[in-house]
Amino acid sequence: MDLDEFLAAEAAVAECERARSRATVLHGELAAEQETCQDLRRRLDDARRRSTRSTGSFIGRIFGRRPDPAAPPSPDVAALTAELSAHERAMQRLSGEFASARDTAAVLDAARDRLDAATSARAAAVAESGDDRARRLASLDDELAAARRVRDDLRAVISSALRAVGALDTATDRLGTAAGWSIVDVASEGSGGFRHGSARFGGDVAGRAKYDALDGAVVPIAEAHASLLSLRSELADLGGPGDLHHPNVRMPSSALGTWDVWFDNTFSDLMVHDRITSSSAELRRAASSVDELIAELTPSAEAAGAHVDSLEHQRSALLRR
């Protein structure tokens, strides 16, 4: 592979990546200008209505007379019109720049494919030379492959940990709802409940709401359990800590639930409430442990990413020679 072809492919990818970054920035600026123009149009319509009401006489408005179209606009209408025109011109300019950058960035994938092919061909040519560059390239390739594995493994663990925290937080929120209704259920039972017609708020409404909330917590808790198992497996592959706190989630059993429904009393309500509270505490402890794990692994993942970038830069510099 000719060196010029490799450098041209590398430059094409760099240009497309710059265009994609520029398109992202322009898209945000264009959205802001569009919102500004919409706001100015609303303000201009209001100003025009106020100006029409102030310039037409009361008798003229009664008889449906229209204001003189040749009359000069009011100062606030003129100022808003000028401001809107300026923002519309800016929006047109940004729209053209965004379209150009988007078109350039659209061929990024194809440019990367050409660069990959050019890089492979260039690496093969360097390797065939048998000189110091070939030996240095082989060493870099081995080191780069190992560094990429470490980086990707760390990123996978952190991503799994973030999913686990989200699942644990959702499960904790659902159990929190159940705990709230459980408190109402216990308090209402002790006070005799509150009646509305044939329904007793404590034993009937609060009890059903509590168990509906518990039913709604089953799936989030199962998802949290699965996410923690996945995280533990990925940590084992990484060679990380194997003693990650695993929540011993204790949901009220179906038998206990039946007992609470058929023999509703303060004692059974308190047992269910204790189970819900202890399960919530387990989930919170698990989430805290995973948060600590994320905080511990994030610097390592960032360092691994920087190491890969450095090796890739060294390899690219070697291929350019």
C-alpha cells in the first residue's frame, strides 16, 4: 500500500469526524435559533394586535373599519420585526452550514472502511520489510490487543453496574410505595380504620393498595437480581472482587399474604411491614455497594482508555513513516 493512499484515507476520516462534531454543535445552535424565532413571532403578533387596538378609534372598530395599512408600525413592532429578521438570517446560515457538515459526515463509515483497508495493507507492507519498524509494529499490535481487552472489559463492567443501580433504585422505589401503604394499613387497623360507605379505608383500600404495590415490585426486584448476577459474572471475568454485596431480598410469601388478607390484624400487618422494610434496606445497601464499585473502577477504565489511545497514536505514527 502506497503511503500517500494511507495518509489520504486517514485525512478523509479526520475530516468526516470533524464534520460530524461540527454538525452536532450546529444542530444545537439551529434548534436554539428556531425556538428564539418562534418566541419572537409570538411576541410580534401580540405587539401588532396591541398596536391595532391602540391606533383604531373606538367608533371605527365598532363599524369594522380597518387601520390604515400605510401607517408606520409602532416602535415595539418595528424593533421586534428587525430582531426577528436578524434571527431568521442566522437560522438560514446555520441551516446551510448544518446541511454541509451533515453531508460531509454522512460518508464517515465509508471513509473508516477505506482507512481500515489502507491501515491493514500498510501494516502488512511494514511487516514484510523485516526491519526495526516491523518488530516494533508486532510488539505494538500485541500490546494494543491486550490493552483493548482490558479497556472493553472495564467498560462492560461499569455499564452493567450502572444498569444494576438503575434496577435497584426502581425496585427500592416500588417497595417504598408498598411501605407507605403498609404504614397506613397498620395505623388504620390500630385506630379502627376510616369508613366511607361500605368500604373501610384501613383494612380494605390500604390493604389492597399495599399488595398492588408489592405485585408491582416483583418484576423490578427480579430485574435487579438478574442485573447483579450479570455484574458478578463480568467481575469474575475481569478478575475483580468476588464478594460484591448481593441483596437477600425477602418479599412477603404468598402464605403470609393470604394470612394477612384473611386474618387482618395489627400483628400480621406489622410482620409484613417489617419484611418490606428489611427488603428495602437490603436493596439500598446493594445499590450503595455497586455505586462504590463504579467509583473504584471508573479511574481504571479512563486510564485504560487513555493507554489504548496512546498505543493507537504510536501505531499510526509508525505506519506514517
